[in-house]
Amino acid sequence: MTSDITIKIAQQAKKWELLGELLQDQEIVAFLSAEFSKNGNSAQANVQAPSTPIHQSINKRGDVIKTVMEVCKEFGPIPFTTDDVLKKMDNRGFVFKSTNHYITVNAALRKLVEKRGFLTYERPGSGRRAARYELVTRRELRESM
């Protein structure tokens, strides 16, 4: 049993000696540092981080809701979903500050339904079925007052 442990220790010592010899070669050190600095993200490792943020403060406060309202007006009487609004905003070239645009547009649509009364639910969403929205006409606004 003692001889097994001695053999394993000797094998480990040889490996450490070999590693020490390899680390004396500057080319191998440069290669290893480049590979290990990737942190497992080989596709992203060679990409330099931009010096300026990608999403600069292009939009002012309230621009998302304003743009969502404009896009909703384009649909007219036709019911629409969050995806429909998002596609039209992308076609317009709207630049989002958020990382998840769907959540941003959905929050704006909900605000336009619940707080401003600009939209109504044509069909509320549930589960995987997306909510469908429609514009509130001026007549409906007057009747609700």
C-alpha cells in the first residue's frame, strides 16, 4: 500500500516538473493565458468591449410610451398584440435602452390600458395566449365619463 502512494506521488511530481518546464516557454505561457482568460466563452473572448455603451441615452423619458401610442394608432380598429407593436417599432428603428424589448413594450401597453385608458383588452392574455389590445375610440371615451 505504501508503494502505491509512493508511485502516485512520484507521478504527480513528474507532472509538476513537466508543467514547470512548459511554463518557462514564453510562447506557451502566452497561448495558455489567452485560452484561460476566455473564461469558457471562446466566441466572445476575442470581442473587445466597446468604449461607449451600446445603448446610449438616445430616448428621453416617456419616449417608449409615446412611440407605443403612435404605433397603436397605426393599427386603427384592428386588434393587435405586443409582438405586432414590437415589430412596428423595430421597423421604425426605435432604439431600446432595455435588454428585453418585449417586456418594455408589454409594460407600456399595460400602462396605456390601466392608467391612461387609451387602450382596452380585446382579449386578455392567459398562459401562452398573448393579450390582444384595441384602441379606445372617442365615442367610447365619452360614454365612459
